[in-house]
Amino acid sequence: MATNGAKSVLFVCLGNICRSPIAEAVFRKMATDAGVVDKWVIDSGATSDWNIGSSPDARGLACLRKHGIETSHRARQVTREDFMSFEYILCMDESNLSELNRKAKSATNSQAKIELLGSYDPENQRIIKDPYYGSDEDFEKVYQQCVRCCKAFLERNS
Ligand code: WE7
């Protein structure tokens, strides 16, 4: 929960096993390295209930490990409370965006800024594509997009 003025960001994708756990882990590592992780509440979640409790995809974990990042995240679904407690909800594609905007309407008092993570990309790749049926290179591409976007997002909120 965002308490006493903490900044907060929830990264969201379809199943919370491929893209959003990578984004969460990358952002946590950057905030840690910048010495500001204590100022942040950082989490990730799914629009779908399909994978609740699952570990991130093995290919995503391997990609993160290759870059020296670990995560112990387990998939969870976005809740109504998330729309009240998170300042930013950053998602990956247009389908995530419409699902989140639909869910925000049924939340009592949505305060969250719901945006594409890719809207922060200095290289202007707005969509972070689902690598579920993809290759290791697709996961690496997701990782690199998350690095560019999380860096820009952290700079803008520092
Ligand atoms: C995914 C997925 C992803 C697709 N993570 N799943 Cl089998 C299914 C059905 C509803 C929700 C979820 Cl989460 C899943 C499992 C988990 N990144 N991507 N499915 C996917 C991709 C392209 C076309 C259709 C689907 C279901």
C-alpha cells in the first residue's frame, strides 16, 4: 500500500508471468542501485486470474539472471484496491490498457494513472509485446525495453 507519501508503481500484463515480473524486477534493481528503493512501493500483477500463484516464466527468469537480477515474485491478479493505492499502473499493450481502464471503472475511487510503460521509451517503442509464444530473443527484447522505460520513468519521478 502507498502510505506516508511513498511513491508507488504497479506493473501489469496479461498473466503476470512474462513481462510485468521482468519490469518489476528491473525497476526494483534500478531503484536499489539509485539508493531510492525505500521511497517506493513496487509490485506487479495480472489482468487475468489464469496464473495466480505461479512463478515467472522460466525464460524470463533466465533472462533476468543473465543480467544479474533475481525475483521471488508470484503471480497475482490486479484488485480494486490497487486502483486506490497505486499512483502509477504501467502496462504493456493496448489490450492490458483497455482491461485496466474497464476495471478502473468498477473501482470505487481510482486514483491511479494508467499508462503504457512503453510511453516512457526514449526509442518510442510504445508496445511491449507478449513473448509467451516467442523465443529467448523476444524475452531479451522485453528486458531491454523495460530497462529503457524504467530508467526514464525513475528519472521523471526523482
Ligand atoms: C498467456 C499469455 C501469457 C497468452 N501468459 N498465458 Cl492460456 C491463457 C488464457 C488466458 C489468460 C492467460 Cl494469462 C493464459 C496463459 C499466460 N503471456 N499469452 N496466454 C496468449 C497469447 C496469444 C494469444 C492467446 C493467448 C491466450
